[in-house]
Amino acid sequence: MREAAGAMDNGTGDGGGDACIHGIDRQPDHAGPYAAGPWRNYFLILLDRIPTPIAVCHADGEVVIANPAMAAQWGTAPGQLRGRNLLDLFQPRDKAQLVRIEEALRMGRRSRYPVAVQWRVGSDGPELEGELTVDPVGDSSVRPPALLALLRVRDSDPPPAPPRGAASPVEARILALAAGGATTAAIGTALGLTVDGVNYHLTRLARRWRVQGRTALVAKAYVLGVLAADSWPPAPARPDPAP
């Protein structure tokens, strides 16, 4: 990935091989979608609920916000993607597509730029292919703009819902923090979710397990083996090693 970024510099960049867009100085985007403002909470709530994998990035590709659907591609929580670079996550099939995006941002153009990408789910998971649509957003007077990245997985069915007695990695982390007495706000801060996003996961678990209340959820998690019975602070149970 980083070798690919370096190849695009063509000897004229500033050596920023880690950046998605080379030679562009990142400036604070005070009008960007992640800036402070009363509408920001509504944006984050909507982002949590959208099933499409989405990330908001700086112009150099550094992830500022990722929704649960994007984090699910890596089996992690949204907060764990913050600070990562898109080039660390996705490999472009045609590096010339990134050069075109770089040139467009230099010229101040605003349009959507599709990039064919591939990535591997986990260290030994399957390799997937899809299209990452990069859309410059924010006030047109601010350069460089923030980037809104939407992922479309090619020829892939949506992941199946966990079995009734199971929990996803994010759900297990939420339950572990809840079992330790963390508030909803503290859970959201730890995992990069909004309060509404945490409640969304807890509500889905309560419906799946047919229980009511956080205490019952935590108790059920221990009964089902989702949380480790011999661990404090509470932690998700480790999966059994493959035979």
C-alpha cells in the first residue's frame, strides 16, 4: 500500500508516502462535517444507522469518523479506525485513479470519484473487492476539503445476522463495558459510537435474546458465554481455538 502511494509521487511530491493525496497540506476544515455545531449530533446518529460503510477523512486519507458498517468490514469498532489511513485499509486496483483525485483536489474541483479497491477481512480472512466512492465535502472556500468515502462491496451478500445466542465483536465489547458499570456515554466514547449508536446495539441484543434491561442483558451474556466468567474487568470471552 505505501509502496503504491510512493509510486504516485512521480518525484515531485514532498515525500508523504503515507498520505492518500500527496503534496496537499492539511488545513483545519472548520466547516467540515466533523466540525462542532448543533447539527453534528444528528449527522453522527444518522451515520450510525446507515447500513452502507461510510468514512469521513481528511484530504490526506486519515479517517476522522467511520460508521459501524465500515468498521464491520474489519471486525472492529468505529473508534479503532480513527486515525488510520484509507491506503492502510484498501488497495486501489488502478493507482491512476488516485492520481486523478489528487489532481482534481489541487484544481479545486468537486465531484464524485469512484476507486476500484480490494481488501482483506482480518489477517487471514477472505479478500473482497468493491468500489470506494470518494466525494469532497465541506465549504467550497476551504481547501483542501474533507473526503466522504462510501464503500460498495462487489457481489457480496450482507453479512448474516448473528445467531440468537451470539454477539458480534462490537456488541461483546459494549456488554463488557456495561458489565463493568460504564455509562452509555462512556461506552460510546470508548468505542467511537454515539449514545444513540450504543442504545441501538443494546436494543437489538435485547430483542434477539428476548430480555429487558441492561442487567438482564449482562446476565444473559455470561450465561451464553459471550463474556468471560473469570475475567475482571469484564471482557469478551475468547473464541475456542480451532481443532
